[in-house]
Amino acid sequence: MQINQHFSRRTLRSALVFCVIALFTTINVHAQDEADIALLDRSAKAFASVVKKAGPAVVHVAVEKAMTGGMQVSPHDFFNDPFFERFFGPQFKQPRGKQQPRQYRQQGAGSGFIFDSNGYILTNNHVVEGAEKITVRLDDKREFKAKVIGTDPQSDVAIIKIDGTNLPTLPLGNSDNLEVGEWVIAIGSPFELNQTVTVGVVSAKGRNRVGITDYENFIQTDAAINPGNSGGPLLNIHGEAIGLNTAIFSKSGGYMGIGFAIPINMAQSIKQQLLDHGKVTRGWLGVVIQDVTEDLADSFGLDNTSGVLIAEVSDDSPAAKAGLKQGDVLVALDTVPLANVADLRNKIAMTPPDSKVSLKLIRDGKTKNISVTIGQQPANMSARQPAGTSQTTTLGEFGLSLQELTPELAEQFEYEQNQGVLITAVEPDSPAGRIGLQAGQLIEEVNRQQVDSLSALKKVLSSSKNKNQVLLRIRSGKSSQYVVLRNE
């Protein structure tokens, strides 16, 4: 009997201990759940707080521009259709009317953000390029007419201004401090849906060779960016603009998880030059450069493929005056390692003319340091063309910037490889701009001859008798048409 009583007491104590442990475990689990929910709630409210503060400074930008494209068909041509001849006979055929280029007005929209309370707005050049009328709508529904203060097509940055005072502004952050994986917020007007907010992370930094602008150093993000987001801000969690949303990678025209933003440090440097001088002055070295492949690294006796190989030095250029030579491999600029061609091009372009820089290079297996005084980039030099290449032979005089159709660009624009030469930029109020040519279109033929590369295009143009006129077959999507460029 005593043994059973002792056993029962011990069992009861064990049961009580188990119940107490279970009770405390339940309480702890519940408390942890509440803590996790509270953390999520604080995170959600933090995003909402950033958007609430930044939203009033983000604007919708509507533009109108006159365009010329296609052909105006005479009413007589309607009756020349074979359908009518089938029933009424050839005698019904009417004399053809003269076809005229069709004039129409194109409307577009984008985004922007106010960086100065007196009405200065940062946006993309491609949003306002060639616009005859710009209307800015604020978050509070007020509308203003805007004027262009300055544009830089090579970086796709533009400044416009509205008449106003004490307007809400967006602080600018430091994009150099941005890390891959950080939270970012995009605000804009995709498909004219004002004040649309999306959240994501920084997917990558330093993206180049995307084929969008001449100088590329994009922030890549998976925050949803769609048509109409262009020019809007990419924010960090402190509510600072650290990027200018510019483009998307898409095969459908909509969001596919890859968006690109211009780093705000680059945009800010360009912004200041536009405000101070109305134009952007870039640094110039005067070399033709290329990336170092494994084969080149082996041939030049290099340990790795880091750095930039000088293929040519232009006469009387800053590089020539400093003693740089063909075959030099540049590995660092002011002690900062150089990754590739795009890295060097961007850094030189953003260096003020007359500044001195130190270049670390490898020549014949030996390391040298050379000081170079950076020059000013010639006004007529296309950044896509190597030094010494004449714009005349690549349609630059007609307002076109061109690029080889790489496999990546062919996939992006849904063209076939070697199908033609890609138009990357069109100068406003140029022969090409006036007939409505646009970036992203493809030149398939020049003067009735097929071209599949810049060298082929150059060869055709060099044999042309009339240098002031050229016949092009232009492809846009699945359709193509012939156009004539005249340099009057």
C-alpha cells in the first residue's frame, strides 16, 4: 500500500511538471508568434512611412510631340483595290493620288521627382525628348506646364521645371553605399496609374552593356518597374532617392523581374552640370579599348583577365601626350582597380576635364604608373564609336547612334542575330528624328543592300555617290518599311 501511494505521488508530480512545462512552452510560442507579427507590423509601417513622406514629391509627367510616319493615302487609292476591279473591271480604276507623309501627335507619359522646392524635377531624357508640351501632375492633383532645363541623352537624364514654390522635395542618398540585397522601393506612374508603389531588393550593381544608354552603370532591382515608371525614384528604406528608374528587361513589354535604375550619384553629377552650364562636359582619354579575354591575358603574360587593353591611341590625345601606348593594360585608376571597358569609360567620362589622374598599367610584363591630364570629350564624338571613327560613315550626321546587334540585344528586342544594325539613340530635330525613327529599331538595308554589321554599313555608305541622302529599310517588331534620310 505504501509503495502504491509513493508511486502515485511521484506520478502526480511528474504530471504536474509536464503540465507546467507545456503551459510555459505554449506561452513562449504564443509570445514568439506575437513578437514575429509585431516585427512584421513594424516593417510594414516602416515601408508605409517612407512612401507617405516621399509620395508628394513624385510626379506624373505627360508629354505631347508631333510625329511624321507612314503615308497618307488618297481617297482615289481606295477604289484601286483589286476587290473593286474584280466586280467593275479595269475601267473602274481611278488615277492614283499623291501619297504624303502622315502627320500626327504622339502622347506619352512617365514619372519624375522634385529635388528642389522651386520646381526642379529630375526625370529621364527619353520621357521628354522632342516634347512640344509637358504637363506635370502632382500627388495633390495640381497640374503645371513644364519646360526643359537640360537633357543628356548619353546618360538618359533630364531636368524639367514647373513654376512653384515650397513644393515637396525628395532627399538624395548615396548610391555608392548601396549593397546588393538591400530593400528598395519604386514609386511612379506605370500605365498612367499614379503613385504606384512596388517593393523589392537590389539584385545587382554596376550593370552595363545593356544597350540602353551610352554610359551605363545601372542598379538592377526586382522591384516591379513597368512602362510609365521611367524617371521615377528608386528609394532606400530611409526615404532617399538612390536611383532614377530608367528601363526594364522584358520580352512582353511588362514586368519580368528585371529593372534598371541610374545610380543617383551619376544622375546628381549630371544634374549639377545641366543646372550650372546647360550641358554635360565629359572627360576624354583618347584611346580605343577592349576587355581582356583569357586568350589575350595568356598572350600578354597576364595573371588574370582584370583590366582594360589599349588597342589604339589617338594622335594628339591626352593618352598620347601622357605616353600611353598600344598594348598597355590599364589595371587601376587612382588606385581603384578597373573591372572592364565600361568601368573605365564611365570613370573617365565623369572625370572633369583638366583633372589629373594616375593610371596603373602593365607594359611588357612590368607595372608602371603614369599621370594623365584628362581632356574634354569632343562635342561631335559619339560615345559608341572608337576614336578616329568618322560619324559620316555611321549615319551620325543624320542624327543616329548605332550599335552592333549582339546576341543579348537580339534576344531583348526579339530580332534574329546578324539581322541588321541596331539604332540606339535618335537626336531630336535631326533628319532621323523628323521622320520618326526611334531607338530599338533595326536597319536591315542601306541603299538596297543588306547590312548585318557596322563594318558592312560603313562599306555601303563609303561607296555611295550621294552623301546627303540615304535609303534605309527599317524594321520595327514584325514589320519593316523604307525611309529616306536627307541631310539638307
